[in-house]
Amino acid sequence: MKIKHFYFPILFCLVINIILLANVTVSLPVFASENDARIVDLYGHLQVKGNQIVSQKGDSVALRGMSLFWSQWIGKYYNYDCIKWLRDDWRCTVVRAAMAVESGGYLTNPAAELAKVKTVIDACIDLGVYVIVDWHDHHAHNHQAEAITFFKQMATLYGDKPNLIYEIYNEPEQVSWANVVKPYSEAVVAEIRSIDPDNIIIVGTPTWSQDVDVAAANPLNFENLAYALHFYAASHKQSLRNKATTALNRGIAIFVSEYGTCEYTGTGIIDYVELGTWSDFMDAHKLSWCNWSIADKNETSAALKSGASATGNWSSSDLSESGAWVREKIIAWNEPVLTSVQKSKRSNDNLKFNTIQNYPNPFNATTQFQFYIASPQRVTLDIYNILGERITSLLAKDMQTGLHQVSFNSNDWPSGTYFYRYETENMTTFKGMQLIK
Ligand code: MG
């Protein structure tokens, strides 16, 4: 501990001298990462208007990201560091938690599966990413009571957060929309809406979430619903795109909550020609999507090679052929919007708090500090000597919007270089000054 304290002033002086030599003001945002673009700050609470998903302000938006794998089989990627890597390196704006229901999933181990899902949701909320909580089931209409219990819990815990998107039935098989899937969906949606009036709910459609045209002809009577369209590029082609077009023309919103680059089994070839056509189609219609899947299983659709770390930090050699292709797509499509979030965050921070160099400077005994704040917030202003020791605190209080001035009298302080440090909600700013007697 003593060593740490001994080095701190030296390190501090080095940093400060670099700042002085460069004659610049250094602003250190609280969020240090250049990649820290919180898409939720830009889009807010999503809504559905007509056949589009729109932001809180009403602009059409498309989210692009990754689905995790069945939680009971490859749950190791359900952790904070992995989600952060997907945000920062893959530039995902949405992550899908595919909570297994059957086959050793939630029906068998509800506490364990719930914990995994909550970990992912909490991470996404912290990181400003949208999150789909997916009832990953092919027979959900047989588990309606359990689904309602689960989603009521989700709505109670997270229904007020803009991040959360519900997906209530991953892939119904070849069962009736009107007699099976729709009644199930109405029951589950009504229970969610009794707690959470507004977050988007994705409704599964028959034939492994392909019959969006059928659902569109007989939709549910609730607000903010989207319908799931799933495709695997080497198996599902123009005829499925035609069904999607029919559905959109009938006025429902579609969310591609799962797609694969290969055959519907998750294996086989990657069909780059169809992927290109599907990509253009989704882009043209502003469809949100998640690729299947973050897994290190030995199958084509798995984005990772066997043994890829559970906590991200993957090199290119950790990515499968499919994973590398999808990562590039996500980056290419999301980067422009994420860059705009970063720019606007930086300019907001700068607008929120502006300092003016103390005047006069150099000064003989007395000098004035001025700063402007655009919203009420707590401001502290401290003065340090060349050793990095805090000499005095001039300010530590909640301040109102506007221009503020603080006078300072150095009294009997010796001549030399001093530093002052402002700290606000979002910014820490150092500046230097010279006292000359
Ligand atoms: Mg809500």
C-alpha cells in the first residue's frame, strides 16, 4: 500500500506535465471506452407504428445483433463480459437470450435458467443494449401457465426498462395459427400487458416462425407487437421473402429474431448468394435481426470455434466462417448509427459543462474561475500542487443551470504551478495555472 501511495504523486505529475506541455485541456468522460455507444440512449423506448419498429421519437429503426444459443446447453456465454464484447467488438445493438424451456431447460431447472437470463438482461441494461428474452420452445402452447408465470416476472422486474423485448414463442411447429398459436399468444400478451403496457412483444408464427403472412391476415389486437420471421439462408429463399412481403403489406411489423447463414438444421453450406439477397431485403424493409448463434459448437451456424473463451476477447481465429461473415455485417450496418451516438454523447457532455480558463492567469494573488452548466448538477472544484496533493477545495455543491464564477485568493501560497480539477456528472477536467509573486 505504501508503494502505491508513493508512486501516485509522481504519476500524477507526469500526466499533468504532459497536459501542460501540450497546452490543452484534457476531459476524461466517465465512460472511458471509445466504443461505449449506448444505442438505448439514442432510440429509447421502442414502439411499433404500422409495419415498422420505431424509436421513442418515431423514427424507423433496425436493430442488428446476435442470439445466444440454447441456455441449458451452451450457457457459458450468458455473462456480462461476453455481452460487453458483443457490444464493443461486434457492435451489436441487440442480444437475444434464448432460454431453453424443454430438454432440461426452464421446466426442469427454473431457477438456474432464470438466473442466466437475468444475468444477460442486467448486462444489457447496464451496457445500453436492447435484449430479447426468448421463450425458446417448440411447444409453448403446452406450457402456457409456465410461460405466463415467467413473463409476468420479467414484466415486473424489467417492464419499465426500454431495453427489454419479449419473445413469447420461439418457433411453433406445424400447428394452427388461429386455433393454437394465436390463443396462446393472446393469453400471454394480455398477462404481460397487465403489468407492462408498452414494451415490444415478438409473437412467434407457425412453421418454425415462417407463416408471418398467415398471422398478418388475423393479427392480435394489441399495441407494440412484432411477428417473428426466422430463416436459414440455404433452405429458405424467395418464397419465404414473398410471405414476408405479404405480411408487411398487410400491415404487421416483422422481427427476424433468428436467422442462420446455412441450412435449417444449423449445419451444411453457407449460402452467400441467398445471404446477400436476404441482407438487401432486410435492409430495404428496415427489419431488425439476430443471427443464430453465439456458440462454439461444431456446426456451421455456430459463430465461434470450439473452445472460444466464454468471456469474449475473441481473435479472428476464434471465429467460424459464419461468425466472421456475420460480425462484419453487424459492424458495417451498425457502425454509422453507433458513431452518431458517440458523437452526440461527446458533444452533449461538452455542452453540459464548459469551463473557461481562470482569469487572470498567470496571477499574483487572486484569480477567478468561471464555468457554465446546461443542466442542474453537482460540481466540485479542487486545487492541487505540483506533487498532486490537494491543497484546497473551492466548491462541492449542487449548482443551478447557468454561468458561475468562483473567486480564489492564494494568500500565502508560494509561487509555482498549480492545477485545478472540476468534476461533474459526466466530466473530469484538469487545467493548469501559474502563481507569480
Ligand atoms: Mg414498459
